[in-house]
Amino acid sequence: MSAVADTVFAMMVAAGVTGLAVDSMVKVAPKPVTADFFEVLEIKAERAGSGALLWIDRDIHRAVYMTASVRVMQPTRRGVEQVCIADGPTILYRPEAVMPQPVDLGWWTWGHCPILPDGRTVIETTWTPRDGSLEPVTKQVVVE
């Protein structure tokens, strides 16, 4: 073989080995999960007048766009009845973001559900990443 043919052959082998290595790394690397970006460790709540105060313990590990929705529900004999629902806009959750503690129910629901019904009430919050490959995160807290 000529020097040119040897060089071309060596380049093709190198390209093939590189492609195989990259393909193998992509298959071995785990797919990202929501917890790689965002986690809610705990939500606490207590009644405060006609509303509620909430303490949200969450960690933002990497920037991620998400929407949040909040449902206020009450148990009934037939199941859980939705009293109010509030959907928030898509926002960028950043690791350096600091959330006030506590927040009131009006703040938490963008002014849509400021009043907590009498009796046992469930506040459910779902954060949905804009990236469809990431799973939503849903947390509930019960207020007596």
C-alpha cells in the first residue's frame, strides 16, 4: 500500500473507534432525572387567619424551566373535592434563587386561592419541567 492509502486507512479506523467510543458512552451515561435539577424535600403548612402559611424546603441543583400548579382540596365522604386550582407561568428555577419563608397561600397560588376552607384541607403542588423527558414533582401537605 502507498503512504496515502495507509494514512486514509488509519484515519478511517480512528474515526470508527472514536464513533464506537462515543456511542458506547452515550448508552452508558444515565439519562437525567428531575432530581438532578430540582428537589422538594418538605412542605409544612399551618392555618393563619383565613389562609395558611407554608414553608417550602427545596433545592435547585441546576437551572431548569418549570411550571407549577397548586390545588386546594378537601376530603368528603365521596373522595377529595377540589376547592381551588391555580396554574403559574413557566419560569426559570435557578440554583441561586432564594425563596421567602414562610409564604402565605395567596402568594403561593399567585393570588388565585388566598382563602383556606374550614376543616381538613390538602394543598397539592406539582412542578412540571418544560423538558418532557423529566418527570413532574408532586407534594401534598395537610392543614387541619
